[in-house]
Amino acid sequence: MEMPAPDAGILARKAAIVAGLQALLPADAVISDPMETRAYECDALTAYRCPPLAAVLPSSTEEVAAVLKFCHEQGVPVVPRGSGTSLAGGALPTADSVILGVARLNRVLETDYADRVIRVQTGRTNLSVTGAVEEDGFFYAPDPSSQLACAIAGNIAMNSGGAHCLKYGVTTNNLLGVTLVTMQGEVVEIGGAHLDAAGYDLLGLLCGSEGQLGVVTEASLRILRKPEGARPVLMGFDSSEVAGACVSDIIQAGVLPVAMEFMDKLCIRVCEDFAHAGYPDTEALLIVEVEGSDAEIDEQLAKILEIARRHNPAELRESKSAEESALIWKGRKSAFGAMGQINDYMCLDGTIPVSQLPFVLRRISEMSEEYGLQVGNVFHAGDGNMHPLILFDANKPGDLELCEAFGAEILKLCVEVGGCLTGEHGVGIEKRDLMLVQYTPEDIESQLRVKDVFDPKWLLNPAKVFPLSSTESRRSAAVADAA
């Protein structure tokens, strides 16, 4: 059967938009060939795909402003994109949208060691921020598992954390200022190299706003002195519930490790096969790391190990060298990729009170039996940021829908025990229809009004974050007003 020919009006509209973008940017910065735009049809939530109308790769704040101003005038939706590592569909395009990628905005603009600040363009990868300062004894603390690839722009959009967020906080705790470009093409400076900006906390509003309010092109980030040393310890337990109880007791005791990571048996096996880190063959594993001088490390670990022994661990083992520590973290940081070698999966990130870990882990295990789908649990245990990986077969009819239903039940459970829908991956399209589980209609309306102020035409990152019925009605009203 022949496919219907594209509508002539649609083709003419696309040609005009592409021509307008080409007039603003270098020739290689505008991508419109359908074969080439397929590279932008999804992010790391690969179950959903939609090729954009075009993609642009600006190299400066001025070019970003010109693109946004043009798209605003033409009524063209824009989807900001960092490195495309979003696990919630945060950079999924619509067919009528332009992808605005920040990959070419990758320069270090200023380094100020006296005030412990680095200013970078936001297409720079997370790990390369530390790479720019580590020879001088500094580092950038937030360290999501995708830090080798993920961009600072995406970290800000989703308020990303990482394994060491227990001590150092997430992106919002390490973000001092931004250069923001609004959908109208206006360039705004918010915050700076100082600790707190006067007036409304616009920086706090923008961090975690998922590209709904503007495009961040530059960021001032807090950098810290490297600690004297760090040492992880492996704790193996006979059940996930016991490991969860150990985490809760360590936190309640007032001890603050720099990181506390959890893996269940499935993840332990897969990560060990990948990294050969020497993980014990147990039902659950905790990686607990402390840092400081040798004396500080010994004192902290003594308290932590005393608490762990109350839970009858199957194994306790301290790292004996820098090489062994690097292997331990290689296994944990590789968890998502290693799991992808054995099956398709969906990764969630609901967050819960630490005291609820034993109960929630038990309920996830029970629900796994009910849905008939395996779950691998690997997460930031110290701050209760869950990362259950639900395994499914993308080629088996109905399996994706079953996986999504299971995932929704886990996220609802997180809210029920006093947590929230997302800790660092964002809402995107994955959780937008669950927002009313956590927020009242009045809460949602308040958030929609903030979006109205920054993006009155509802052109930035459409169909994300809010229930689809809310966003579509808002955008339809904006189009009608413009007409």
C-alpha cells in the first residue's frame, strides 16, 4: 500500500522554518534531512520515538537567543537537549518541534579557585568539569552514573544527583548562577559567583524545571577541594530488607558517609560479571564510602561497621588500595549499562524516607511476583533515591505496557510512604500522568501559572511534566490568543 504524500502546506512550512534557521546559524548547525534527524528522535527512554522537524546546534548564547526568538515569532515548539541521557523522555521531540542541542556549548569560561567557582557552557559533560580542575586539587561534586556523557544543561534541568549526593547534595546545592535565554530570546543573568542572590529564588525555580522555563547556556558551579583520602567498604547481607534496615540505622546514628549505594542480587551478579570488582555473592550489597584523613576514615568506618555487625552481615570488606576502590565504583557506575546487556529495562527514580526502605523493598519484591517481571534494585540508599530496574521484553506484545503499569505502582508506593515521584531523573513524559498522585489540582494549577509567565505561548518542551490534558488546553488557548 502506498503511503499518502506529505501535505504540501506542511512541507512548505517546514522549508520556511529550516530556511529561517539557516539564515541564523552556520550551515552545519542546522539538521533537517529526515535520515539525520532520526538521531534526535528519542533520548535514553528509547521506548518512545518521534523525529523532530529539525535540529539546531548553536555555539553561543547569542545563537541560542536568535533561534528562540525566531521560533517564538513563528510559533514553533522548541525541545532543549543536553546529551540525550534522560531516562524520563525529557528530550523527546514532537513532530512539529525543533530540537535545540547544546553539545557545541562546551567551553570552560572562567575558573576562580579563590572563590571556588567554575563557569562553563552547559553543553560540557559532567565529568569534564572535574577534569578541568582536578590537577589543581578540586572537583565538582554531583556525579550521576551517566557523568561521562551527560551534560550540565541536563543536570540543571533534572536537578541530578549521584552516588556522592548524600554528603555534597544534588545539582541545586552546587549551582550558583546561570545565563538563561527565554523563549522570547531574552538573555537573563540569574545568581552569580556568590552564595545567595537577592530577591526571589529564581535559581531554585529553574533548577529542576526540565526545560519548561528557558534554555540555560552558561552556569556558575561550586567546586570543592579534593578530600585527603576516601575508602569504600563492601557490606553483604542475606536479604534486601536487612540491608535497608542497616542503611536506616546508619543514618539515624548521625554518621554521614560520603556515599551509600545499594545493589540487590541480580545487580550484584550483572555488575560483577562486567567489572570484576570482587563483589560478594549475597542477596544484597551496600557500598559505603567515607573520606578525610586516615584517622577520620578509621573513626567513621569503625562506627559504621559496628552498626553493620548488628545486622549479621554475610561479608564486610574494606578496600585495601586505590585500584580496588576504583573497581568497586566502576561496578556501581556501570550498573545501568551492564543491566542493558541482559535485557530491556525501565529505570525509575522515586524517592522515599530512608526509614521506609525495608518496607518498600519488600513490597517491590511482592509486586514483582504479581506482575511476573524481574526487578533489579540499585540506588542511592543514603538519601532514599530508589532506582528499580524493571526488566521486560520490548519484542513481546504487551510487555512494555505491563512494565509501565508496574512502574506506576512503584511510584505510587513511593508517594504513599511519604516520598515523591522523582529524585533526579525528572518527570518528562514518563511520570506526567502521575503528577496528580503527588499534587492536588490546585498545586498543578499554580505550577502551570509559573509556566504561563515564562513561556506564554507554551512552546518550550511541549507535552512534558504536566498531565497532557493540562498542557494541551494551555497551548491551544495560547494559539487561539495569537490568532
